[in-house]
Amino acid sequence: MLDAKISQLVADYGVELKEKLAGTGEPEEALRVPIEHLITAVGEFGGKKTILDGEAHLTELSSRPDFAVRVKGAVVGYIEVKKAGLSLDPSTFGSQPRAVESPEGPSQPHLHERFRVAALSR
């Protein structure tokens, strides 16, 4: 049951994401609502009300991840979304994008390969 539910939530995320990325807005911005829907739905499934706060400030890392994840009012982690091929190292978030070479070499990206998500735990 767990696998089927999580699979369905991820499938729903994929459908919503595909629709958003087909629009005219910025690709990273198009990810915000689908990611929020996915994470809150997973939290709900686990019996935890999960809230995402946008553009969280982490002064100790001189960084601003895309989301802080809160459960019961406490920040339990952070999410940073980057285009595939860019560094997920927090020290590079505010700098010029740095390409990361893929061991598989260049290819036509699939929907799930266009963006990478880093979850930074607290």
C-alpha cells in the first residue's frame, strides 16, 4: 500500500509538473507549486501536516534554499531546486551556475532529468 500511494503521489506530481513546464513562465518557478503539492501530500499521507516556506534564509551557510520544510512548526529540512547539471553544493547557490559533468555524457533530458532537488536536513 505504501509503495502504491507514494507512486501515485509522484505520478500526480509528474502530471502537474509537465503541465506547468509547458507554460511560458520560468522553468524553476514552474516547479514551486508542484513540489509544494507533492511534499505536503507525502506529509499528509504520513499523518504530518507539512508546510513549505519559500526562500528560507540560512545565514550560517550564506544561502537561501527554495523552501524550508516545517512539521508541527519546527523546521525539519530544506529543499533547493536546480536545473540538472548545476551544482547542488550550498556554497555555490549564490554564485554563477557551475555545470556538473554527467558520467553518462550528453543526452536529451527526460522530464525528471531537467531539474534536480537537494533536500538539506536540519
